[in-house]
Amino acid sequence: MKVLIADDDQISRMITKAAVEQSGHECIVAEDGDSAWQLYQEHGPEAVVTDLMMPGLNGLDLCRAIRASEEDSYTYIILVTSHGSRKDVLAGMEAGADDYVTKPLDPFSLHIRLLAAQRITSLHADLARYRSALTEQARTDPLTKLHNRLKLTEDLGLLHSLDDHDYCLAMVDVDNFKSYNDIYGHQAGDAALVAIATTLAREVRKADAVYRFGGEEFLLVLQDQSPATAASVMERVRSAVHDLRIAHSGDPDGVLTISAGVSAFTDGHRAGSEQLLREADLALYAAKASGRNRVTLASALRTE
């Protein structure tokens, strides 16, 4: 465990450092509250042992600063007081301290408190990992492992906060997928969707994103693309899916194919995300209506 010691008294620092190291922990030492706060931000220690009274930030201010900065992590704070008065202890706990020890420091007392600190911070780290996993799970499609519509909504909101950031949306639909399920069964249909999802993700850049929009529909967010370059990307994606050669006796091509409609957030067309989704969907419908297995631009429909 990494432990930050903050104390303006050299002898107290030496005694505390020795006690912490004898307990088997790594030490970071600060000579006042301001340097302690800086070291805390740089190193993110699991525990802090801080004197109550010191130059710069005092122990109470340091406690408050640490608690205000925490998000998923938790730092166990032990306040060191000269007298252990009820007033000082209460003020420390109200400021965010977890425990206290009194001067002169008893190494055994500190050792016991560091054992508790290790247990508590470990539990908080486990909880943070579980929260992160649940957050990711809530934004992931369980079948394809792509992002889902919740994540799409969040990401589009972020993109639209960057008003001058161009991007394109590509709505993708697997052609004649209902008949594929009817002929080959839903298990084969799920396997086909996973194969197509993997291909979509492989064919775009890391800066781009692929989402399962629902059923056999996918949505791609293509960063920093014009309609023309996005169409080129989607032609490559369409060809890659065709090259999977997933047999489909109910399709004129004899294999599973995709159609795509592309809309764009560019200069002269700063539309909202809902409008862009509608435009991509209309372009997809046009691609389907004109024969499937093709890419259609929403901008081409607007000029007709």
C-alpha cells in the first residue's frame, strides 16, 4: 500500500515513516500541507497520515481537498493530533478523516490503523471495478459485444458538444435477414450477426465506433469524414461483408449482404443527432428500395 505522510516536524516525520515502512508499506513524505496535496495528486496514495497543524493546508483542509477530489477511488485518512482532544477528533472526522492517532506516535497503534486502511481501500477498489464492469455491461450488446444504443446516445451527445467536429453516420441493415432466420434458424442468425459485427468493427478505424442499433441493424460513427469519404469507407465495409460468403439461399446474391445509408454532420449541415439518424435511415431505405447490397448518401437524396 502506498502511504503519504504529511508533517512539518522532522522528528515526527522520521518516526511515522519508520512505523509505516516497518508495516511493509511504501512511503511518500511531505513537509507541509501544500506539498502533501501536490504529492497526493501525483501519486494517488491509498492512505494518508497527516498532522493536524502544519503550514499551508492544515490537516483538516487536506482532508477536505482529498474527499472533494475522489471519484471511484477511496483514500483512508489518519489524522495525527497533539492532544487527541474531542474537539480536534470531531473536527477531523467531519472534514473526512477515517481515524486518528495522538502524538507521541505509537507504532503499534499506527500499524493497526494501516491494517484497517488496507482492508477498506481494497474493498473500495473492488467496488470501483464492479461499478466499471456494470457500466460497461450496460452499454454493450450481449450478443455482438458492440456498443449499444445507450452508448450511442451518450457518444452522439458528446460529439454534438464539439460543434465544429465533422462526422458521418452510417445506418446498416442486413439484407433479407428475416428469410435467413426462417431458412437457417435463429442460432445461425445470431452467428451471422456476430460475424458481420466483427467485420464492421475490423474495417473501420480505431477512432470510429460501431453500435448494434437493434435486431439486424447497426450504426457506424465515422469521425472526420466527408460524405464522399464515408461512402468510400462503407463501400469497403459492404464488400468485406459480401466476401464473408455466408450462404443465403433466399437472397438473389446467394450470400448475406448489407445495405447502408449515410448522413453527415458537416459545414452547411449542422443537424441534430435525431435528424441525422432519420436521414441515415431514409438513405438506408433508398438503398434497399433500389436493389439492396449498396450504399446511399442522404445528401444525394436531398439534391433530387
